[in-house]
Amino acid sequence: MNRKLAVIGLVGAVLTTLSAVAIAALIEPASDVSDEMWSYPLTTDAFVPASILYAVFHLLVLAGMLAVVAAMGHNRAGRIGAWIATAGTFVLFLAEFASIPIADQRLDDTGPQLVGAFFGLGVALTAIGLLVAGVAVLRSGQWDGWRRYAPLGAGIWSLVMIGLSMTSALSIGVAIYGVTLFVLFAAVYPQDKATSTEARLRARVDH
């Protein structure tokens, strides 16, 4: 089951990256929407379905985060960090729906300020959680090769995303965020397989 969650997360990571690249390369250059509007670079009408689609992407990523939790095994600090990151992803999911009623408002209006802070909370929780999990994985030595750096790498970039959130580089930042998530979920996929094998061996010993 956890390997399936990792695959779902991989799909979410790919879609996150592709959508961000499309926004940066195709929509932003052709947009006539003011960058002072919350919906920028989309029109209000396009922003609503886009927000719902982004919420779906966050749900797919959340499934991947659950796979990360499972891959931590008995690493308590790692599991705590992964759960914090999962909570951050859920906050981002909720924030997409909170965005819909304020699509036609300016960035300096009260609604966008509050929802922007809500997004910031989600990104901050994700960053903190992945950083905690990443340090725990490095200290434990339970993952090998490049995989042991995946949680920390995703956490570092999530932290960078906080600074990019109100800049013109946000779309590119989100695209890179999606790539770091892809690497993370790719790392936990074989980890989950190893965990399942270990569980079967223990079951045989117990019998």
C-alpha cells in the first residue's frame, strides 16, 4: 500500500512541475492580468478551476508524504518530521480553496493577505518537517546512497520557497519544488520495498 502511495506522490510531483513550467513559459508572458491581482497570471474565471486542480495536486503529494512517513520506520524524529511535512501539504490543499473567493481581489487587500499567510504556513510546515526528517535520516544511516539526501534537499528548497513566494520567480520555484518532491518520493519507493521485505522476514521468524 505504501509503495502505491509513493507512486501517487510521484504523479503529483510531476504534475506540479509541469503545471508550474506551463505557467512560467506560456501563461505569464501572454497574460494581461495585473501582477497586483491575486489571480495573476490567470483571469478570475480561469483561476477557480486552476485552484481546484492545484488542490488535487496537493492531495497527490500528500499521499507521497504518507509514504515518506512509512519509510521512516522506527526513526521517531524522522516520522515526526514527515508528519509535520504532511500537515503542511494539507494546509496548502486547504489554502487553494481559500483562494477561490478572493480571486478578483488585489494582493494588498485583507483577504489575499490572510490567505497568503495561510500558504506561507503550509510551506513553512513542509520545510520544517522535511528538514527535521532529513537530519534524522542522515544521523540514523537507515537509507543508503543518494536517497539519504532526498528529504533534506526537499526541505532546503521548501525553505527557499518562502522567500520566493511573493516574487516573479514563484512559478520556477514551484517547478523546482516539484522536482525535489519527485526525487523524495522516488527515494522512498525502494525504501518501502525494503521495509516490506524486512516485515516478511520477521513474520517468518516469529512463526
